Amino acid sequence: DGGITQSPKYLFRKEGQNVTLSCEQNLNHDAMYWYRQDPGQGLRLIYYSQIVNDFQKGDIAEGYSVSREKKESFPLTVTSAQKNPTAFYLCATYGGSLAYNEQFFGPGTRLTVL
Amino acid sequence: GENVEQHPSTLSVQEGDSAVIKCTYSDSASNYFPWYKQELGKRPQLIIDIRSNVGEKKDQRIAVTLNKTAKHFSLHITETQPEDSAVYFCAAKTDTGRRALTFGSGTRLQVQP
């Protein structure tokens, strides 16, 4: 888990503002994921990328956008179209080995809308 | 897509007792089932996992069982300790497609000293 960094740890957004959450990894993993966690709930998939320059929508992609220009980086932008963005956001990576399935999580960013 | 249901949502046990958390999944193609422990404000931490070609796996006080026919899997914690208090999540994943985890809704375990 130490190979994934997320910044900032806390983020405050005003109504109508776009904000970008950073996720960087040095694990040399191909696949990266963004999850959203609401209080008392499980994690839900926002976007994922299995290779550089390619990404796919997850289950709750509306109001979010991503890019994957480098293997190490998978930033998430929360746009003003996301009406209820207050949540805990977790980035994760997966090495893709059939012998080792663990998905590694970053420390998370807590986003609050003001 | 995959759907994972988890029960109970809260569980309170006395220190030293056992705790059991159960999950069911819908996609018969799922073949990897991890369990995560999450403390308040922290990232989920993998505590044990099982692949579909195995029926049971143990790691000290923690065990996971899998019934592929019934599509359910369970976490068993024996000799619970106060430090086991946390939220536990089950998840399921396939080796194909998006290979993302689908999570259950979580179980808040409280171990009373």
C-alpha cells in the first residue's frame, strides 16, 4: 500500500467548482481504479483503467472524469455535474497476476462540498 | 453485473467469542473473494482471500469458507479481541473484463471487552 499516494488528504469544494484528486503509484501496476465510499456503505467503482491511454466507466461515473496519460498516474476530476460529491475517495491498483490477486489501496481523499 | 450482499450490517460479540459474517454473490464467473478490514478514516486492508478452486482457508484466528454452488462465502473470526473491532467488507472479482472488486455493504463488528 505504501506504493500508492493520494493527495490531498482532505479537500473542500464549493458548489459549481471542479476539483481534481491525485493518485500516483510506483508499483508498476497496469490497472488502476477509483472507488467512492459513502458513510456506512461499501465501495463503488467510478472509473478504471487497465492500460495507459485507455479507461472505462464503472458503476457510478456520472459527474466524474479521468485521464491516464502515464502508467503511474490516474487523476480523478469531480465536476460540477456531480451533485453529491461529499465522500471518501479511494484509488487502487492491481498487478494482474493470476497467482496474486490483491488490489492495493491508496490512503484516500476525503472530499467535502461546502 | 456482479452484486454482493453482506449480512449482518452490525455485529456485537463478547471478547473471546466467535464472529461470523456472510456474503452472497450473483455472478458465477467470480473467482476471487477477498475480505477487507477498515478502521475509521483509513483505507481497507486485506485480511484474507480465497479463490474459487478452494473451499476453505485459514490464517490464525481468521478463516474464510466458500460454497460455489450456493454462491456464498463467509468470514469466521475466533477468539475475538477488542482490536478486531472495525468494519469488514467482502468483495468478489473475476479474472476477465474489468477485474474490479464488487463490494458488499460492510459489517460493523464491535467486540465488547
